Amino acid sequence: MEEDWGGERLSEREVEIDRRLKRASQLLFFQRHRRPGIRGWELKKILGKDFMDIIGLLNSELDRLNLQVKVVFEEGNIRDKPSEEQLDRARFFVTIKNPLTASDLMASGWRIDDLAALAASIALITSRQGRAPRSDIEQILREKFPKWRVDINLDRFIRIGYLSKDEHDMLYIGWRSRAEIDQKTLMELLLAK
Amino acid sequence: MPTNKVSLEDLLRVVEMCRTVEVRGVNPFEVDVKASLVKLKKLLPNWRLLDELLLDVEAINGISSIIKLQSDWIKHRSSSLYIDPLFVELKIRLLDSKTMSEAFLDAWHPIVEINQVFPQRLKKAIDYWNCLLPLSERWKEDFTPGSTVGPLEVDDLIKLRVLSMKDFDGRMKKLLKELTSKLIAKDKIDYWDFIYADTFEETLERAYLVSFILTEGFATLINDPLEERTFIVPLRETRESSAKKRSISLPIAFDYEHWKRIGEERG
């Protein structure tokens, strides 16, 4: 009798976890605000205090689909276990886990030239401690691309969040780059080529 | 007087140097922080005017920013991301677009997101479209001479016969009575517990009336950030004294899904 009762409770728990998993995937996949992703405090509010356990489960489910939950902390890379406050402020995204292939690139709608300009901009900014004057980036990009294309590209990278800028026209690594680009790998690959 | 002018120029030079280093992103160790601070200390007794003192504060602020930049510089150099910027520039100049984009692809993990219109939202949109009058007719109503654009107040709703004053007052007083009797029994009541009713419409109406009760100063709201709960508490001060204090608006988001969830939580 006790075992049956215990079995029933376990099944209820499984149902509950399944419901929260589905909710978590909805929250992460469907764009709710202008920017994709969702803040940790929003996930905590909806999924409960143990939301990181649910995110961990979701991550293992997504792994089969070559997807992953990426956590971007406001403080940048965190070496130790993040604190509750850091998790609250962090932004959670679903990203593709393994690198794309050249054919994926064709389907993505990005031109090779544009990706090269983005790679160069990010590498230059990363090498200069995460910030560089726009004029310096423009100068280097103009060696390979026409001025009009450089202007359009930089404005586009800023608009979609790969780069950000301040009132002094200083360019920084944007929120999207921090979510999508493994900067360390990019630098290593560029230098190894 | 000329000495003071020279000193002021020295001070301006320190401010300008800090600003240039900050804006141009050059090596912050180019600034000799110790020498600059010694200079500021030496110049300090010369300052008499407020503007001079403010400039001195600005210089100190600039130097503190330089110290922060120096700290960031060391952290970056000791991190695994550090590679000489000149070497990176040289590499970028040498590589062609194809090689660059290949390297980028291996480090790129694009965000996956879904943009979708749900059937419910689509139905709402169709209903809205069906009810929407042609622009020519709406303009006739909205922009008659002398009409002004602004939010609808309770008075407007009464004029439009959506609401009657007697009705509104009566409902508000009834709810206020209920609230007062509950607040006598308890110090505070959970906001959602109080406004929740058997139907969504009724809950919405209670929330609307409670907003008027709170604005009128019969009670107030407090937030418990730890428990993430909102409570209605009696206002212990007189309405006059509380009106003198700065009041803030507290928007509370509420929709059908939320109402359903509260209902489920309440069992």
C-alpha cells in the first residue's frame, strides 16, 4: 500500500517536472521582449527557486538536438559557482551547440564578407580589452571593404547587438556576441590560420 | 596671479590627459598616477574659487578612473584572452575573407528563437479588425474641432454611459467596507487573495476598484521583495500628511493566465 502510494507520488513529481520543463522551453524559445532570451529572476519567478535544476534537465534534453542553454552573466565570465544574485541578473538563451557548417552558413543569409568583417571587428575589440574607437575598426576594415559597406556593416552589427557603442563612438563587445561567440576559440583560430 | 594661472593650466592638463586615455583606449600606464597626485596635492592650497575646486575634484575623479583602467588592463593581460593587439591587427590584415569567416563559423553558436503568432492572438487580431471602423469614420469622431487627445478618466466613462457614478461609488464603498473589515482582523492582506474572485471579470473589476481605494488613500500597498508578494495594509497616517509625501505608482500586470494560475494555486 505504502509502495503504491509512494509510486503515485513519484509519478506526480515526474508530471510536475515535465510541466516545468515544457514551460522552461517555451520561455527560452519564444521571444517575449525585443531582445531574445530571458533573465534569471524571470525564470525563478515562473519556474520556482530550483529553476537551475530544470534548466540543467532541459540542457540535457536539448543536447540531443545540438542545442544548449547559454547563460550570459552581466559580470562577464565567472570562474566559480555563480551566486544567486548573479544568476538572477544573468540572461538565458538557447544557442546551437556545435559549430555550423559552410552549408549552414549559405542558408543563414549571411555573406562571407559580412561574417569576415564581424570576425575582424570582434577580434580587434577583444584584443584591446573589449573596447576600441570606431574609427580604428573602420580604418582596418576599409583596407578590404569599400567605405559604404564598412559603414553599413558596423551599423548593422550595433543594431542587432553584436557590438555596442557609447557617446564617444567607442565600440564594445555587444550582448549578442557574448551569447553567441566563443571569443577565446575565435582568437585562437584566427591566430592559428 | 600668473602663478595661479600656470597652476590652473597644470590642473587642466591632468584632467585632459585622463580623459584622452579613457576615450582613446590607450595604455593607462602611460599616466604617472603618483606624480599626478603629488602635483594635485601641491596645487590644492592655491585654489580659492569654487570652479577651481570643482576642477580639482574632476582631476581626482579622472585619476581614479585611470587606476580602474590600469586594474582592468592587468586583469586582461593575465587572462587567457590576452593577445598583443598589434599581432591581431597584423593577422587580420593578412587573412582573406573566406579564412576569417571559416574561423568565425567554428566559434559561432547562434541564438535559436521562435517567432510565432498563436491562434488565440490571431483570433483577437481578427476580432479587433472586424470591430475597427474605417479611418475616415474614426477621424470624424476623434478629431472634431476642439477635441483633445488624452486618456479616459472615470468622468469620461460616466459621460459615455459606460459607468454610472452611483454604481461606481456604490461598488467602491462596498469593497472598501469588505477591505476595512478584513484589515481589522489582520494587519495586512495579500493583494491577490483580496482581489481574487470566482470569475476573471469580477477579479478585474475588484483590481480596478482597489486601485481607486489606494489612490484615495484609504489603504496602501507594500512589497515584500524576498517573498515576492504584495500586501494591502491600512494607512495609519491621515490622508493630508500622507499626501505631502512622495507617492509612487506601482503597476501590477494581470491577465487571464495569471488569474487562472492564482486559482490553481488556491485549489
